[in-house]
Amino acid sequence: MNALAPLLEFLAIPSVSTDPAHKEDVRRAALWLSERLRALGFTTELHETPLHPILYAERLVDPKAPTVLVYGHYDVQPPDPLGLWTTPPFEPTVREGKVFARGASDDKGQLWAHVAALEGLEARVNLKFLVEGEEEIGSPHLLPFVRAHREKLRADVVLISDGAMFAPETPTLTYGLRGLTYLEVRLKGARRDLHSGAFGGVAPNPIQALGWILARLKEEGTGQVLIPGFYDRVRPVSEEERRLWPALDEEALRRELGVEVLPGEAGYTPLERLWARPTLDPNGVWGGYQGEGSKTVIPAEAGMKLSMRLVPDQDPEEVAELAERYLQEICPPGYRLEVVRLHGGRPVLTDPFSPPMRLMARALEEVWGRPPVYAREGGTIPVVAELQEALSAPVVLLGLGLNDDNLHAPNEKFDLVNLEKGIATLRRFHQLLAAQGLGHS
Ligand code: BES
Ligand code: MN
Ligand code: MN
């Protein structure tokens, strides 16, 4: 496959957006992609931001032809823990029909499918690419960029591949994403670390207090989040939507995760809990002595990272307010609690049967030999809600990855079949779009 060699080059660039040591590499990835798009006849602009550049490229052929805006991200997550990779994260390697590398699925491989699809393609479609290097850190500079450049970005459809298919060999159209509120919580007791014998009995222990706080965030029996107002704006799932959902193989999911139960909010199916219910999860906790052996100490500080996945119509800022207020309220006397808001993203819901979704459904069926299933996903892509709103254009989420791609984990991979069929699907989409436009049919 001649789309593979360039992808391996792209994947070899360690564009880790969160790590200042890789700032130049992130830029190199943007420039690499920019060159590829130029070779396909695009004009490209690199927009500098206080952190990583935004790449905008366009190839406009006819003002009367439909316009497609493709979004993707060229930054990747840190590769740690390095010791668990079979082959190094930035030495892309093909094994058993899969390419292994950090970013293989999230999102370089999927983004690359959109570029490779244009090779030698004859279709009268105007194309725009909007590619950022800050998705994995919450898209801080892309959100204002989109608001400021509505005209430039205007399109009839927004195309995004940065997610997964519902199951292998199951073409999938995604019409919903969860949002996110991410907080860091710091809890302080005494002014300094204390000998646990000399002061134990009179000293506040922030680790203990953190435990009390954690226990009051979610109810043990029901898995319900106890933050007042948390569920107020959650939109219930209609019967009609539920009928659209494919069946989840719970047994396969348990096996995949190596667990015996799938714990979650009582009264909802696992699929609803993944797609249409909000969650709260501590993502990290710290405090006190973590080294070898023992150390008798009462730490002055403890803390945690706390993320909440949101669904329509919850608002990340509003949920952050509610959470902060509640955390302060349940903070035991004698402790100081500080909350730092890390990042967020709004949830998304789109029309599964919009004209471009119907067109993509046809392209998928032609290429995969079966019609797509309709799914939501639990992850977050912060700019999607912004694009949908600022451009008032329908969004098509075409996940090309698989749920076992190891996103953000060691041994991330992308199946080459998905790359190949993804490319074929996108080519077909552009041809259908050029031939019949987006008139309702
Ligand atoms: N591509 C993912 C989002 C995703 C994951 C969508 C799985 C569908 C299924 C994206 O790169 C990502 O990791 N997003 C972060 C958002 C955050 C850093 C603001 C996430 O969801 O944690
Ligand atoms: Mn991604
Ligand atoms: Mn990601």
C-alpha cells in the first residue's frame, strides 16, 4: 500500500504536545503534513499560537461545488511507560497487518487516511484541512481560532476521523461524543510534613481527609455522583434512539478488560453508561510517602486529579462550578482545599441521518459490504462542538480505529485494513458528494 510509507514517516516524529522538550517535534509534524498537502495542490498556512501551530490548508476548485472541512490532530500523548512497548513508540513497526507507534490510531493514522484518499482523486469538491497540535491538551488555542475564522472555515460538512468503530469489521457512524471537566484537587493540612509519632493524634492528615471527600463524591451501592445538580441537564435517551443502538457484547468487553463485572451507575445499561450518562473518576491520587519501605510521616498535602465525562446538555464550566462548590462544602474543618481547573470540552450530539451522514453511510456500505451501525462514543474532542456551532454545518464522525488500539497506552496500533478501507471510503464519499451534492434525498 503506497499510503503506508509516508504514514511511517509521520509517526516517527515524536510530536508530544504536553512535553516542552518536544516543542520542535510538534512543529516538525505540522510542517511535514503541510508539505504533503502542498504536493496535493493545497495552499497552506501555519498559524502560530502561544504554544503549538495550527495548520490550515485549502484546495478550492469551484465556488459552486460543495466544501468539506477535515479536522484532525497531529499531536500525540506521551509514550510512557516506555518499558511496556514491544517496539519503540517512535520507530513505527508493522506486525501482523498493524502499524505500531504512538499516534498510529490517535490521530495520525486516521488523519492520514483523509490525506491519502486525495491521491489521484478526481472529484469537484472544495477541500479545507484544519489540523491542530494541541488536542491532547484540550485545544486551548484552536477554540478561539475557530470562533475568529468562521468565514475562512465555512463548509457544507465537517469530516473527522479520531475515534473507533463499534467493533472490528463493523463500519460505524458516530453521532455523539462526551464532554469533559477535568480538575486537580489539592488538600492542605499542617504547614509542613510531621513525624507521625511526635504529632499523630493532633495533626490533620490530608490523605485521610481526601479519603473522606472521595467517599462522598459517588455513592457506593448505586454509583451515583453525589454533586448536587450534577445530573440536572442530562438529556434522557429517547426510545427511538435506543432502537438505533447496536447490541454491546458485554461478555467480550469483560474479557477484554479482564474483569468480572462492569461497575457503573445503577439502572442503566453499560452502553448507556458509556455513551449517554456522565461519569466521575479520580485519575490519580497522591500524598505522603510512596518510596521503598516505610516512612513514619504525616504529609502536609495530598491531592487528586478528577475527571468528569459529560453528556448533552451539561456544560463543562457549570459542572466545574458545581463540583468546586460541593468539594468546598464537604471539605472537613481544619483543611484547606484548592481546585485547579485543568481542561474541558463540550459534549456533542449530531443528526445521525443528516445528508452527509447518509452519503457516508452509502460510501461505507459500498466499501465494507455492509451498512454502518450508529454509535456514540465516550471520549472527547473539544473542538467538535465549537465547529458545529460556529459553522452551523453538519459533522460526520467517522471513527476508523478499533477499541483495542491502545490509545494513550503502550503498543498503540492501527490496523492496516482500516487504513485501506478508510481511504477507500473517503474517496468514495468525495466522489458521491461531487456527483450528487448534499441535496436531501
Ligand atoms: N481521539 C480522542 C478522543 C476519543 C477517544 C474519541 C475515544 C472517541 C473514542 C482524543 O484524542 C482524546 O484523547 N481526547 C481527550 C480529550 C482531552 C485531552 C481534552 C479525552 O477524551 O480524554
Ligand atoms: Mn484523538
Ligand atoms: Mn487522544
